[in-house]
Amino acid sequence: MLKLHNIYIALIACLLASCTPTPTSVINAVEEANIYPDYQNITIPINIAPLNFLLRGDSVKAISVVAQGKTENITVNARGNQVRFPMKKWKRLLQESIGDTVQVEVMAKINSEWIAYPSFYWYVSRDSIDSYLSYRLIEPGYEVWNRLHIKERCLESFDEKTLADNKLLGGKCMNCHVYGGNNGKLSMFHLRGKGGGTILNQEGRIRKLTLKNDEMISAAVYGGFHPSGKYGVFSTNIIIPAFHSTNNNRLEVYDTQSDLAIADFENNRMITSPLVNDSLSLETFPTFSADGQTVFFCSAPAIALPDSIRHMRYSLCSIDFDAEDGTWGNQVDTLWNADEMNGSVCYPKTSPDGRYILYTVANYGTFPIWHKEANLQLMDLNTRHIDSLSEVNSDRSDTYHSWSANSKWFAFASKRGDGQYGRVYFAHIDEHGKVGKPFVLPQANPEHDDLNLKSYNIPELSVSEVPFDANLLESIVRNIPTESFN
């Protein structure tokens, strides 16, 4: 700390000659700096892009920051309130700090006085995060949209490309992009409306599929890939949006009917089972286990809707699946009972190592993004122990999550900033199952989140990028026939 202090004083001496303070004029603040994003005292991956930030306040005239590793350090002196770290120096700093901490000192000129804030740290984990993240950008109302994009961002830099643009695809609605096995060579999303279908990417070969047969109430909606890539499991839903008139939950979305089906991508067939395909219960949000032998899903008894919506609670259930025969199991088991837990579960996702299942819990219903009480929970599948993730959750909606390939990180969408716009956050989980404080997706311009008027929807992690972009996709989709399933 003494070495860092000496460096800091030397920097002050050469900072912005017209307003250079002397060491005796520096005031030590008691409270921590009001920086955005809140990157104070967090665990970060070795390969993350620079954590650029700003100091809130109109009176900030200049800022000085030192990020000190073992031997490497980065110094940033700037007029105004923004801190942007040089990419090459940032990567060197993280590389030498693997398994250790970077100490960060922040000093700012507020009006005519220099304030030194309490230092904070970044612990640089040996666990890397997947290099790519895809998400849909959409107006925060969800029920009304104009311009939709599916984007893919490199987390090691600030590079971003557009995978799909609805203006290039006839103005159609696009559902969110899903990777298979955290790999950009296998992915899909739904393109709704006439001439649409499920857009399946298999190593750059694009297929347009109608994932529906005569037994199904609708085409495929929510779902994901089998570990083999040969199958996909989906819900098939009749979805009704409705506005609230009596509380702060702006929008409710509920299913009047919903079942499950598995798509066999090699043989163009849909596989159903009466255990997850009847009118007595509503099944949704299916996902495969890491070994592909189990389907986890959410299930609720069918009740009168919308009158009884606040009594609509989903349990977390499972059923076996035999990938060799392409057959469902003959028994449904309950892992998390909605009546006992007095809540409703949605959007389960299993970790690639098979140890955990991460899901969202709200008071009721199956559309958590407008439920302020919606929080993440983590279940250890070996012990059935449930972690309420108090370090991760906020007083706003926290949901729509995905795992990294090494099961050491997960991404999720949260409205903790302003209650309206969803942003992407990342949290680390160590070998003991302890989950650390989350941090928001870094941006080249730290004001980006203040200026961006779109929500990040369904963030998905991948170790490699998708082999197409929006222009190539437009050409392919317009010219390939739609494949039917039976």
C-alpha cells in the first residue's frame, strides 16, 4: 500500500497542470466512491474487457486512478469523470495478476478540492469466462417493439456484431438466440410470422424449420439443445399478455395451454409424451441435464385464468429421456414443490458440469421480467441444497441466466439499475459453491448504459462466435425452403 501511495502522490504532481493539487490539499473521504458501474471489490475473469467506469456527480472536474498489480500498474488521469483503461496495458495487468488482487485507488477533483476515496480491489480469477455473449436488444415494454436485434459481443474486447436484424427480415418478431453446448457452431432462434420458422445454425449451415406437428398446440417456443446436438427440447404454448391495473407489475404474460415436445433434428420429427402433453397441467421452460438423460421443466396445474393468476405457481420437475431410442421416461418427479415453497419457479438451466441447476423464483406466474421480487436460486443437484444467492440478487427482477462452459460463471439479466432496462451481469462460483458479487457487462463508454434505451434480453454465453452475420442471414433465410416436422 505504501508503494501505491507513493505512485499516487507522484501522479498528482503531474496531473492537469492548471489544477494540480499538493498532497496536503487532498481530503480523504470516508465513504466509497460513487462509481458506475459498481466495480468495487469483485471477482473478475482473466479474459474480461477493461472495466471502464465513471464517477457520478456534476461537480467532478477531473479524475485520477491507479490500478496496481504485483509489478504492473495502469494510471489514468483525465478531465471530467470518466476512466477508460488502455486495452494492451489492461491485458498485461490481468495476466500478471492471475490468482491475486489488483488494488484500485480513485482520486477526483470535486469543484476546487481533491478527494481521495477508499481503495477497492479486483480479484483476478484463474477461471476464464466464455469469450462471447449473445443477447436480444428490445424496447423494455416487450409487448410493443419496433426494431429488434440479436447481437453477439466479444467479452474480451468491445467488439459487437449483429446476428439478426428484424428490418432485414420483413419486420418479423425474433425470439432470443440460444447456443448448443456453449458453442457458436450450434445455435438457433425463432423467427415469427409468415415465412418464418426456427432458424437452426449447424456449423454455418442454416436451416429453417417448422417445429410443429398435428399433436402440438403451437410451434416451438422456449427450449434448448441436447448435449449431442441431435435434439432440442421445447415448450409449445398459447401465450396471453395482459396489463395490470392495480399494482406495480406493468405486464403479466401467462399460458392458457402449454406442453412439451422434443425435436429430432436428424429425422425431422417431433417426439411427445402424454405425461407432459395434456390439458390438466401447464409445462414450460424445458432444459436438458448436462448428460442429456433428463429433462428439467416447470409445471403448474391448469386453473381459471386470468382471474386466478396470483394462484398460478409452477414447480420444478424432471422426466427421463433416452437419446438412443428418442423416448420420454414414464414418470415425472418434483424437485422444488411450489405449494411447499410458496412461490413459482421458471427458467431452469443446468450447469455443464452437471452439479447445479439455476432458476428464477417469483411470487407467482411464469413471466418474471416484470416481477420485482423475481430472484435467482441455485440448487445443488447432488445434495438438493438451495442457495438463495443473497450476494447476487437485488430488489428488482433478476432472471434469464446462462452458464459458462466451465461452470464457473453465469450471466443473467437484471433491472437493478432503474427498474426498467435489463442489463447483463456476471457472477463467479468457486469450487465450494460460493457465489460472489456480480458485475455488469463492461462497455467502452462507461456512459453507455445511461444512454442505451434497449433492454438486454436472454444473455447466452459461448466459447466461440457464430459463423454468420445479419446480412448473410437475410440472404439465406429469404432463399431457403422451410422444412416440416412430423
